Amino acid sequence: AYGGIEPGWIDNDRPHGDNNNDSKLSGLRLALRWRPDADWNVDLGGTLQRLRVEDSQYVPDMGNVTAKRLRQGILPEPHDNDFINIRLGITGRIGDVDLFSTTSWTAHEVDSTLDASPAASSFGMAGPILFRDDRLYHVFNQELRLTSRGDGLRWMLGGSFLRAMTDMDAKLTGPNVAVLPVGALTQEA
């Protein structure tokens, strides 16, 4: 298990905007191996990680690296980045054939919020607005190989399967406005 907190270093002109871009990271990694006999290994592993950033990571160019970092946004711009990965590997021997199999599944969620207030009138909106970009990625992968042993004719037979999916949802929202969808995407390969 691991975790950490990074203090913010950007101030915002909103009330209580000092050091507003702090981030929190937490995660867990796990790996297990089972050896049913000398010729076989079964490996199971996983990783889970969460990252939260409270506000924006940028400021306008101020030309002086020692100047106070001040961002003049109206609304906070939090960022969320989480992923989980699970994997299973099996290696073994069946007579004069080596078997290798690996399976993995990963889900990655990235949610970003940006202050879009300067562009509000372009969308027929008034007041402060946020652009929310929520994305979810899934990847499943399977590979299987059989390889001959011995001194004679050597061969290898294998196959793999990969499936990837992306979901994206983009919208404008704000404290005083209704949600306005501005983009959606679902892809599979």
C-alpha cells in the first residue's frame, strides 16, 4: 500500500484559495504466486490507484519564477485519475510442450473539470460555467502460447485477443445553469 499528499503551490484569488492545488495519491499493489508443482506457476496480481487534485495545476506566465503563483479562475478545476489492473499468468509444462498464458484487465477513469466561464456567452450561457470531461477506458487482453521442447523440430502455436473500449462524456455545467451536453463518444475495438 502507498499514499501521499502533495501540498499545493498555486494560490487563487477566490476566498480561501491559498495552496489550492494540493493532491492526494493512494494505491495498493498485490502479487501472489502459487506453485502446484515444480513445472507450474500461477501468478495473480493487481494494482489499484486513486489520484485527486483539488484545483488547477497552471498559472499564467509571470516571467519571474520567484513571484507568487496566482491563478485568477472563478471556479475550482479538480482532477480525478483512478485505475485498476488485474492480471493472471500461468506457465507450465505438458509433456514436451511449454504453456504460457497471460490475461489482464485494466479500467482507467479520468475526470477533468475546467473553468469555462470566459466562453459562457459562446454557448448562450451567463455566469460562471464549468467544462467537465469524463473518460473511462477498459482494456482486456488474453494471450496463449504453446512451444515445443526437445532437439527435433521446434514449433510454436499461439493466439491473442485484445478488446479496448473508450467512453467519453463532455458537458458544460455550473452553479446557476442547467447541464448542456457538448460531446459524447463510445468506441470499441
